[in-house]
Amino acid sequence: MKKNVEVEIRGPLSKSENCSLSKILRSKGKFIGFKNRVLIDYTELKNGGVEKRKEDIRLRVTNGIPEIILKKGEWGGSDKRKEISIKGKPGEFDTFVELFGALGLVKGVLCIRKILVYKYRGIEFALVEVPGHSYYYEAEKMAKSNVNHLKITEQIKAICKELNLVIFEDKDFFKYIKRLNLEANEKFDFAKVSNDYFKKRFGV
């Protein structure tokens, strides 16, 4: 059975905490790589707001590789969601956006992220920079759908606490997402962008 359930914990970081955590993970874990990511979240404006989301539809391009992402399940500071992903080829992101537009997915939230990824004690840590705004981390483990996800969540939480990391409570996580939407993320409207918008703006 394929590991397609993402068990994830999130928490805030200051700039200095981000640097310190990066040093710890690099020295005691394994550096996986850097992700330069642009994404459109098509679910943000639907279903009554971020708190009630049970479906996550996104297009994203990471280091030039476009991807269609669907995540199903409740989310928050800690969550477990089934993830389905289809990757494309470099240069196809604008085509993906056009395809979604033709299907009626025309408005969303545009996000830009810079991510350092590490492996530490069997957990993937992503240290995320929202350029010019803030930092946060994501600690995740992929699992099969038939395993005890609560046990995995508790394992991740225990390691985060050993690293003296704050873990988002759901209410604080949703508050942070709303602040990002007001202060850092952009509103995206397919009707208002030109052909090859993402290639011209981001080179993807």
C-alpha cells in the first residue's frame, strides 16, 4: 500500500530561531535541499474560510517543476491528510493554470515561499520563509492509510518539543494564515493575467 497520507505538525519561527534550527538540523540530520516555490491555493476563497477547509486544491511549481496537488482531510496546526500529486514538465505551469481556468478555477491566493528541507530522525522538516514577512516550520511524515496516524502525530510532536519548537494550536495557525493573506500573499485572478504570466514573472 502506497504512503499517501501526510501527517504534519506546524509552528512559528523567528528569524533567529529559523537560523538556529537550520544549524541543528544540518549538523544532526541531513540536508535534503532548497525549494523555490510559487503556488496558487484555489481553496482559500471557498467553503467558509480557512477553518472549515476539508479539501485543498493547488497548483504549485517547485524549482521549475509544476505540480497539481489535491489534499483531502481537515487541517490545522496538526493534521493528517490524503495527498494526490501529478507532476508536469518544466515550462508547463502556465498551461496548468490555463487548464484550471478552463475548468472554472479562476481565483485563488498566490503564495511565494523559500524552503530549506532536512531529514531528522525519520521526519522531514521544512523551514519556510515567507519573503519579507515571516518564518515557520513544517514537520511531516508520510504514512499508509491503515496505520495509527495519532501515534505518528505524537512522535512528531515529541521530537518538536525536544527541539524546543512551539507547535501551532489550530486557532493560532488559522490566525497566522489570515495574517499572511492580508500582509504577504496575493489575490490571483486568472481573468486579469496575460499569457505566460508565470514564465514572465518567475521564469517558470
